[in-house]
Amino acid sequence: MEIGRFLLRLCAFFYFYRSVSAEATCKLKAKFNLSGYKDVEKKKVVIGGMFPVHKRIASTDGNTSRVPVSSGCEGFNFRTFRWTQTMLFAINEINRRDDLLPNTDLGYVIYDSCFTISKAVEGTLTYLTGQDEAVPNYRCGTGAPLAALVGAGGSDLSIATARILGLYHFPQVSYSSTCSALKSKFQFPTFLRTIPNDKHQSTAIAQLVLHFGWTWVGTIAADDDYGKYGIKDFKEQVEEAGVCIAFSETLPKVSSPDDIQRIVQTIVEATAKIIVVFSSDVDLSPLINELLRHNVTNRTWIGSEAWITSALINRPGVSSVLGGTLGFGVKRADIPGLQRHLLDLDPYADALTEEFWEELFNCTLDYGKAMRQAKVSAKDVNGTLSRAGRGVPEWLCTGTESLAKLNNTYSDVSQLRITYSVYKAVYAVAHALHNLEDCVEGYGPFNGKDCADITDFEPWQLMYYLKNVRYKVPHTDEEIYFNDGDVEGFYDILNWQLNSNGEISYVTVGHYNGSAAPEDRMTIMNDSIVWNNEVLEPPRSVCSENCQPGTRKGIRQGEPVCCFDCIPCADGEISNTTNARECILCSGDDWSNEAHDACVPKIIEFLAFGEPLGITLIVISAFGALVTIAVGVVFAANIGTPLVKANDALLSFSLLFSLVVTFLCSIVFLGEPQNWSCMTSQVALALGFALCLSSIMGKAAVLMLRAQALKAARARGKAAAKAAKAAAEAAANSDSPDVIVTNTINNNNVNAGINPEVDILSHAHQRAIAAVATLIQAIACTVWLIILPPHPIKNTSSQNIKIILECDEGSVVFICCIFAYDILLALLAFVFAFIARKLEDHISEAKCVTFGMLVFFIVWISFVPAYLSTRGKFMVAVQIFAILASSFGLLTCIFLPKCYVLLVKPERNTEEMMRPRAKPRDGTGTGTSASLATAATNVNATTASTAIDD
């Protein structure tokens, strides 16, 4: 201690005699220009204070050719001047109390930081030195010990001062520095504050944004630690919750019209309706002025505690821009006696109060200055000095003006929030000093239970008591204690509403308590909020409207995730939540409804018996079967007639039976597919057509062979006729005709003995052909049913919204082979019938078979594209139509002519009508299929008779 005092005296010696010695080591480098309040005489302890009474430092010309001078300040701030007076009021109140520091009078040294870091540093160094001229690292003087610094205003100012004070372990209690960076005890070991940490406020604003569902938000921050850290913490929380930042702007610390204009342009062009502002009122004021000039409305502003109750922002005319603003204010309280103290100012007491008075009443307390101003004004008005000449300067203040009559933010004590924080900070220092003074020796906290001396203590000793102080604030009974330098994060949620006088008032619409459980931290009364333009509903601020169920979010390339397009879910997909990121695929048996917000069971489709189309097909099938049976009855009734005998009756009946099977099997295709119906329908169709086509093929084969035999017999008959004719002509011209005639007759007899083989295939052969061909198909169908039988399936791929109940063939190879076999039978029958088409009789059966087979092929060739182009139950309908059409074609073409003869023209049902028609004169006529043998016999008889006649 003695060594320190010795060094202090030595430095002072060199300081006062620096001009004498050229080798002096202590040299004053600068003299600071500080304004404020000071009362240290006869005081036991001195408390420091620092307030941004002015808004900025005065500009300089930047001339470096002369000695630099510490800049003065400009832009008087009535709100912060009230804070300054609150500290004076609190110290005076403490000095009058008997229960708090009863034996100690507190002094104070208060400086104006001018809302500038450089001035804050100047004030800190000067305060630590203990004299007007700063000497770093030394306390020059023997006055009362310094207790703590209350200040220094904004967060960036406190950061600068806290770094210096921390070097000396000097306590600092801030009333308005909320930056979260100040929580670090590694960087700021002696910093405490009576205002909540911005971590709480950033969280509160984030919860407010999420509470109202705003996902598209703009941010504006002051270009200092307060704004940067506050917005950073806010962004981290809301972005994690899915909120997007539409724009992020920074307010300049130094006036920059271009930057302000750019920010205004950004706000105007942005679609975000919610703007969060972390800034002081001083930094925000230029932007508000420009917004008013551009009349930027329809925005909702979310304000931080630094400006939400500032009269610098809440001034007449801002309601159109800032009406409906929401913000967070620190705790409010009424401080009895403060308003009287504020109004009882002596304008001549000090320079700072004098400046306040002059700014408030727009006059001057300096008579000479008033005279000069009056002379200038008089010249400007009428060129006379009449009033100035009477000695009553117009601009002179009387000093008796009434503060109470002015509606000014200085005297407004309705919203004491930061003011209340100043009050608590002073009391925190006072209670710490009180605990230090009341320490009982032997029970102290230092050096083996020592106590500190109130008249000569070290800053770090007071720091111990400050960290552990716990007290109740007078008049409010709020209990204050520091948790790692911070207090509880409690805020009032304020809403700017117009009152009956047309002025903006701060209405509390909720609270936020950072110490409560997460779900209980915020309480807000939505119905009490009045939004911008007096709207009662919360505004919407989204980059893109919510994607409703049935759609999904499609992110826009290069834009924030909150900007997206709502893309409808594809068919078969749904979304049943708002803002779904992906659509959900419905299961195989379900499909999306029309709105694509729910999966519904697919429509079950099959060709039912009871629907109109099914009934129609049943009627047609039954009609075809009945007609076929009727034809069979007609044939049975005429079984002994030449027409029926000329055609193998049993083969005709098998053909009719197969047609009945094909007609009736089409009905089995109807209804919900079952195992039995799938097998029955396909197998019955295959076997029915196999029997039908094999029967036709047997008939056609006989007709073809008969045609070939007739052709051969006719050729031989022509040859014999030519030979006879030649013989007769030779006999007529010969001398011995008998010999010639005899020879001719012998030759003709030889030729006549060769009869055409017209019935190589008998009825038995035809029946065998039909039976074998059908048996082959039956064997193939049996193998098919054993190995891979047809079975019902649910077809979910053909039509999205339907489940088609249909029969699966089991094996494509089998069904192709089976129906290829039927096609082979049909081709053979057609070829045989086509070859025999020139057999001419009154029935022309070969032609009838040919036409029947042509109809069959046309129907099934047309069936293929029609079947492939249809879906669902109509595929079954097309298949049934093909079956019925081909069956009706065969029935009509083959049996209609015969039934016509049997029923309508029975007179033609004779043996004569079964004989061939008369031959043409050229001898090239064709024969009948019923009497080819008779025709051959007639040829031989004609040849013999000709020889006899000759």
C-alpha cells in the first residue's frame, strides 16, 4: 500500500513539473471534454455514473494540422437526461435514509457518454483517475474511494467500459446494456446489470413470432453489439423453428441518408409484413423519419426494450406507420417523489442543466447570447433593433419557466422502465456498500474472515458484495439478486394503441417470464391487441401461403425454404396435413379422393349380372342358345328327310351342341370372378369352339374331297365324250364302220369302269375327326387346369381408381396354345370349305361354311384391337360380344339356309333337289355334293348309248 502511494506521488510530481524537465517521463497526451455532475466533497464513498445525455459527438472538420481537441456533444436527449436525474434522486434518497448506509454519505461523479464509445472511454479513464485529466493505471488524489460505475448506457458503450474496468476489477452495474455478449465473465468479470439479458428478449420475440404463425419476417438491427447479438440470437431460434428471414438490414451509427433510403426501399419492396427491430431509439429515429416521409404503412413492427417506450420514436404522426406495434418492455414501476425532483431543477446549477433548459424552452440563459440572437432576428424581420434596444432580448430565458406545463418525455413518469432500472442499479450499489460497512470483524469474507474498510476499500472487495447482494427495491418490494451478473428475464408485452386523444399509448397485452417453464413463459391476450390500421385480426406474414391438405411443398430454387409452391399430390398420393413436405402413397387397394387428402377404397369393378349391360348379354346369350336348340329340334323333326340325311345328322347335332355351349359359357364370364367361374369360362369356351370347329372341319373335309372327286370324274367324262365323238366321225368316213364302232365301245366301257372315289371319308370318319380334334383340346385344357389353372385376381394397375376383378389365365403359354389350336381348326375348316365352294346344288353348303368361317375370322380379328383398347368390365363385355357374334355368325350361315328349306320350302327337301343342276351347253357345269356318284354313272351311260345309236 505504501509503495503504491509513493508511486502515485512520484507520478504526480512528474506531471506538475513536466515543463521544467526535458527528461520527464509523465506527459499528458490529451485533455478530455466531458460534461456531467460531480459531488465528492465531504463524501465517504463516490459512485460513478455514465449516461448518453447527448445523441452524438459534434462533427469536426478532420483537420490534422492543429492540436486535436476532444469533441463536444450535440443532440440533447430528454429521456436519458431523466435517467441521469433519477440517479441523483436515488443517491439523495439513500443519503436521507437511516436504515441504509446511515453513517455514510454517497457522492457521485456522472459523465455524459454522448452515446459514443470514445466518450464512454474518456469518462471511464477520467473517473478511475479521480481528476479531470486522466492518468491511466493511477488514482490521483486522496478523496473518497470509488464504489462502482452505474452505466454506461448502450451495450456497445458498456462493452468498451467493462473491458477497462475489468482490468482493475472495478464493479460496473448497467441499467440498459442488455447485449448477451456481456454475460461472459471471462471477458467482463466485474459487469452486472439490473436489466434482463437479451437472450431472454430474443427468445421472447421468437416465441411471439411463432405464436402468431409468422414465417416470413424482416429484421433490422443497429450497427452495434446490442443490435447484432440481439438479432443473431433471434434468427437462430426462429430459423430453427422454420421461420425465414425476408431481409436483414443494419442501421448506420453515423447519419447516412443513402443507407436509410436503401433500407426504406427494401422494406417497401419486401413482402414481409412483420419487421423485428433491435436498436436504440437514437439509431432508429432517422429510419422512422424516412418511413413517415414515404408513408410506409401496413407493417407490424416488433420492438426491443431500447425503443419501445421511447418518446423519440413515439411522437405525433407516427401512428400510421407504427400503429399496432408490439414490443417488450422491462418492468415498470412508480417511483414516489421522482416527478417532483424532476420538476424542481435549478437551470443555473450547472452547464448540463442549463443546456437542458435552453433546449426544452428554446431560449438561452446567457444574456449576451440572447442579445446577439435578438439583433439577428430583428434585422431579419424589419431591419430595426427596437426590441433589443429596450433591453428585453426575445431569446432570453427567465429561469422561472414551468416544467410541469410542458408535455415532455423528461417529465413523463407514466412509463418508468429504464428509469426504474437506473433506480435499482443505484440501490444495488448502496446495498452492497451497506453490507460491506456492516461487516463484523472476524466474520468477514476476506483474508481469513477480515472485513473491508468503507473509507478505504478495494474495488474487488465491493465486487464480492455486489455479486451476492439481495435486496428489495423501495416502493415496489421487488427482490433483486444477481445470477452470474444477470437478473430475471421478465418483460411486459406492449401494444401501441391510439387513445381517445388520438395519441399512442402503451397497453400491456401480456407478459414474458424467462425463469418460468418453457410452456408457461409467455402469456398474451390476443383479443386485447389492436393491429396496424386498427385491424383486430393478426396480420399474415408468409412468403407463400400454407399448402393445404392434398398438396405438398415444392421448394423454389435459390429461395428460402419458406418460399415454396404448393404442388398437388399425384393421383394415388395424398397429404393430410398442412404444409406437407411429401405426399403419401396410398396402399394397393386404396386410391386418393378428389381432394387428395385421404385414401379411400378403390371402386370394385366387374361385369355384374344385374347391371343393364350384364342383363343384355344374358338375354342375347340365352336367345342364341334357344335359337340353337330350336334349330336342333327342327333337324330332329326332319331327321329322315333327304336334306338332313345328306348332311351327317350326328355331326350336325354336335355342331349345334357346341354352339349352345359357346352361347351359354359367355354367361359364366359375368359376375364376380371365382375360381370355378374362371376355369369354367375359359375351358368351356375352348372346348366349345374346338368341338364346333372340328365338326365344321369334318364337314368341310368331305365337301373338299367330293369336289376333288367330281373334278376328276368330270375330266374323265369329257375325255370319254371326245373319244366317242371321234370314233363316230371316223366310222362315218370309214369303209368298215362296224370294226371301228366295236373298238370305240370297248374303249368307252373300259373308261366307264373307272368310278370317282367321292366318299373316301364316311360319316364315321367325320365323327372321328371331330372327336379326336376335340379330345386333343380336352387333354390340353386338363393339363392347363392341373398345372396353372385360371384364377381370380384384383387388377389394380389397369385403372388407378378401380380394382378390376378379373380372371388371370394362369399361364400365357397355355392359353395361347389352346386358342391357337382353335384358330388352327378354324383355318383348316375355312381352307377345306373354300376349296369346295364351287360345288353347286340348291343348298350350296360349302359356300355357307365358307361364309360362316369368314364371319368367324372377321369377328375375332376385330376383337383383338377392341379388347386391347378397353379396360375393366368392358373387356369382358367385348369378349362376350365376340363369342356371341361368332356363334351367331356360324349358326346363321350354316343352318339358316337349311332351316329355310325345312320350314319354308319343304317341297325342295327331295332327292331331286339334292341332285346337280343342269349342265351348261359347253359341258363345263359343276355338280352337286349329294349325287356325285349318279353324275359319274350318267356319263358312262351316255357314252354307251351313243355307240349303239351309231
